[in-house]
Amino acid sequence: MTAPNSRGHNWSRKSEEEEEEDPVDQMISRTGCASFHRAVQDCMAEHQDWRQCQRSVHDFKQCMAEYQRLRANQLGQHQPSPAGS
């Protein structure tokens, strides 16, 4: 008979691919700006100087501003109008 596995079954263990995604990455993914955020991260990893990554930062900022503008419009449309209007 073989010795029992000291760790037991792995049924509930997640693989590295299934690990929970960072909450910040999840939020950014929902905005549609993940590729811009990734470009900023890649630039910072390569240059380690934010001043050399201004184009990437600008593009990410523009994407987020557009998302926030659209989101504000959506929220504004769904709110009830004030009484008496």
C-alpha cells in the first residue's frame, strides 16, 4: 500500500492561473482602459522613470477621463428627476 499524501486532495487549491486577480486590475479592466494601464506598467518597468512614460500616462489618463464622463452620463440618466420638475 502506498503512503497517504500528506497534503490531501488538491481539489480546492487554485492553480496560479486561477489565483484571484488584483482588485485594482479588476476595476481597471471594467473601464476598458486595461491596455493603456498595462502600457504604463510596461514603460515603468523598462525605464524606471515616470518622466519617460508621459505619453503612456497621458493615454491612460485620457481613457479613464472618457470612461468617467460616460459613467457620469449613465448615472445621470438613471436618477429620478427632482420633485416638481
